[in-house]
Amino acid sequence: MKLKALTTAMILAALPTAGAFAAALDRSGQSISAFLQPGNYFEAGISVLDPDVSGKAKANGSSISDMGDDYYFPSAALKLQLTDHFSFGLIYDQPFGADATYSTSDPVLAADGSGLFHNGKESTKVEVKSQNISMIVGFQPNENFNIYGGGVYQTVKGNVQLRGLAYGGSTAFGGYNANISEDGAAGWLAGFAYQIPDIALKASLTYRSEIKHKTTIEESSIAPLGQNLGTVINLNNGLGETDITTPQSVNLDFQTGIMANTVAFANVRWVNWKDFAIRPYAFGVASKMAPGYPNGFDLVAYSDDQWSTNVGLGRKLNDQWAGNVSVGWDSGAGNPITTLGPTEGYWNLGLGVQYSPTPATFIAGGVKYFWLGDAKAQTGAQFGTSNYVADFSDNNAIAYGLKLGYRF
């Protein structure tokens, strides 16, 4: 069936836009496929996402224009087969992130020029960035099995600005700012893989631990939070130490040859978002002072875990060209969902192509179109209830990816 060489060629072509738009803050999909490639191997890639996320205010049905910002994220991996039984790998990715900005040109809802997500001059926006370096050691007792594990170093940072009537206007949380200083922390991963190279069969199961960060968040407010937030910030000099724990996850990957020059592939991913929350120090103290919230509330939290899957077919067309088609689904992380990311999962359709100018090199490109799930957007104060401030529906995104690879 000529599948032994196909196991590398086909699956790589599927990867450039994997995980580009997913539930909650999930972004890269945290694949370790590069580490499972045969021999010595290097790759570098970039994915770009262009979302279109708009909605309507619950109060009066006024339109909310596109709030999803374009973004890109790079990736790279190096895998070395040190001996017949031991391998070593480094994988760099940006697993979690958010980029969103509401417009100040949306129809106003108040006499002072304030809108649902803006105060007439400034709008609600969020930017979160993370970086991961995974260092993996694998043991291969024979041709079929690979047992691996290693450490992960992760950094996170971000900025959040809340504006508008959704957060209570200028006299409440609608003037809140948070600058999350970059913090680095360590975690781990472990897994095992099984393969039968002659039929291009490969299966792997990988667990990644949660990673606990303790970061300093500089908080401020353009107006007193019902006399509460301004007081808290003044007492704390505007700085508060906050715990942020990025979630644990599991990836299951599978591929197998189904006919000459053709493979089927599938991925299933679980991410533990329902245990994730961010509550900056001053924000948390002030939220407990808000009427009706003795326990306070979080800036961001999710009600459900994320499940996602991607399935497809890849085919080698000749010695230099290969292509694939894939279909993906993501459950989302709950609905209603935070106003800082108001979609509930997706369906997507992807196409990929790979060109190999030499047996040792390739360039792969891919494109995916996402049908984003409808969602009701709620503030942190509304979390755990059915209340919401806006409806987002009929939204979409398109992702592009490019990857270069070298086998040596």
C-alpha cells in the first residue's frame, strides 16, 4: 500500500491551522505530532485567524459590530532520535490567548453617549497571550511503542479593559482596567504512542497538567466602583497578587492507512475549562461589596469543559504533492458565555496541501472556515445564571496556516 512514507507526508499537511479558533482561551491545540515523527525532524509554522463576531443588545436589539480582532500565532518543533530507543524533543507554541475589541461606534443606549460595551470614548477590550516550551524525552522499547514525558515552561500576560453599561456604566465596573504582568511557571506532560509503520497506523494519548501562575495585576478604575474599587485600589497601591491556573488537558490522536496512498486521521481533545477562573485582587474584593454578591464574582469564568474533534482524509498525489480535507467540531465552554469571548464552539471545514521539493523538505499550507456557535454573552456578575446582556449569532471565522519542515 506504500503507506510507510505516507504517515509523515499526509498528517503534516493537516496541521497548519489546527485549533486556530476554539472554546474559551484555547488556541494552538497543543499537538505533539512533531515529536512522534520518525528520525530527526524540524518544523516551523504560523497560523492566522480572521474572525467576524457581531451581535445584538438584549435591552433594545441594537446592533453590536464585529468585536473579534485578527490574530496570529507561531509554532516550532525540534525532534532528535538520539539512539534506537531514546528520543528528545522541544515544542514551542502559544496555547492560550484572546484578542477582542468592541467598537465605540455602536449605537448608544444612554443619554451620556455610553453604549453596552463603550463609554463613548473607550471600549471594552481584552488581550491575553501565552507561550509554552515543552521538553520531551521518549523511550521506544521496540518499533511499536513510545512512552514519553517531560516538563513544560509557560508564560502568561494580558490586559483587560471594561467599559459600558453592560458592566454597570461609569459608576460601577464599567471603568475597570487590569494589566496582568507576565509570569512564568512550570508543568508537565506524559503519554504513550503505538504504531504499525507498514500500514501507517499511529495512535497517541497525551496528558498535560494544569499550570499554576502567581502574577501581579495592576488594577485601576476611571471612576469609583460604587465607592468600592477606588478604595480597594488606593489601599493596595493599585497592585494585587492573583492566582491564575491554566487548565489540564488530554489529546487523543489516531491515523491509519485505508487504501493505497490514503490515510484517515482523527483527533479528540478535552480541556478542563469549567475549573478555570480569573479574579484579580481588587476586583474580587470590590465584587463582594456589590449588593447581592456576598461571595463576589470572577472577572472571567466558564461553566463547561471543552470537547473538540477533527477528522479527515489525506492522500498522496505523487512524490511531491499531497492534500487533505478535514471536518472539525468544538463544544464550546458553556452558554451563556463571557462577553470577552461570546461564541459557543464551532463547526469547521479545512483543506490542506503539501509540496515536497526534496524527500527531506516540505512546505504545507492550509485554510479552514469556521461556523461559530451562537451564544448569549454575560458579565462576570451574571455567571451561573441564565441572565445575559447581548446575543451573538450567525458568526464565522477563517484561518490560514503555513508550515515548513525538514527531515535530517
